[in-house]
Amino acid sequence: MRLIACVLVALLVVTAWPAAAAPRRHAGRAKVHRQPVRASNDRLLDLSQPAPPAPPPPDPDPVLPSFVSVGAKEYSLTLSRPLVGRGSVRVELRNNGEDPHNLVLSPEGTHTPLASFSTLDPGTYERRSVPLDPGRYQLWCSLEGHEAKGMSVTLRVQ
């Protein structure tokens, strides 16, 4: 009987313990404590601060550059970028080689010139604006034998 009484007292103490240990509230004033909450990606979120603004949506049609530089040297042409936007494109020919070079621009698959650059001495350059529609364009040096030796490159226009 004594054992049963001890067990009952122990049960009463255990069940009454959380209520006795709970903080007491002052009458008329309720305290609210905000604590950071963990989001699903384990970053802390501070609910007392307003949420940061959402980033703007990506531009569906990004503006492509309208300038390309073409480096010429024995026996290659190098584009500063392989893709430009349609419209008026500023094309620059830079002779970085030791021999004279020029540049002709035509739609890919044809040798019909849309634009021709002067034959430049080493260390010189020439710039001009060329109206280009979307497509692929071949750029090459038209001096005898230069294109056959590798002085040709493709520019894409979007």
C-alpha cells in the first residue's frame, strides 16, 4: 500500500511540474517574443523585418552588343565576340599581323560582299557601321591566298 501511495505522489508531481514551471504572465500585459524561424533551406528568417523585394523577372529579350572587333594576323581572323544584335553593327578591323590584310563581310554560303574594308598596314585599324539582319555572316581576308590559309571566320547576328 505504501508503494502505491509513493507511485501516485510521483505521478502527481510529474504531471503538475510543467504547469508550475511555465512563466507567469502579468495581468493586462501579454508579452510576445518573436524568435527566428527556420525555413526549409535552413536559413534563419527574421519575421520582425519585412521581406526583401523580389528580384525583377529576367529580360525576355536581352539587348545584344552592336560592336565586334576582328583581329587579323597571319593567317587567322579572331572575333571579339561571336554574336551581335541585328541592326547597325559597328565592325572594327584591326591588323595585328606583320603583313597587310583586309576584310570582306558577306552572308554565309555566298561571296557576295555586303561590306569591304580597306587593305590595312600592320598596326592600323578601320571601323564602319554595317546594317545586318539576323543570320550568319562570313568574314574573310580577300588578299590572294589568305582565305585559303585560314583567314575566315563566322559571325552570328540575332
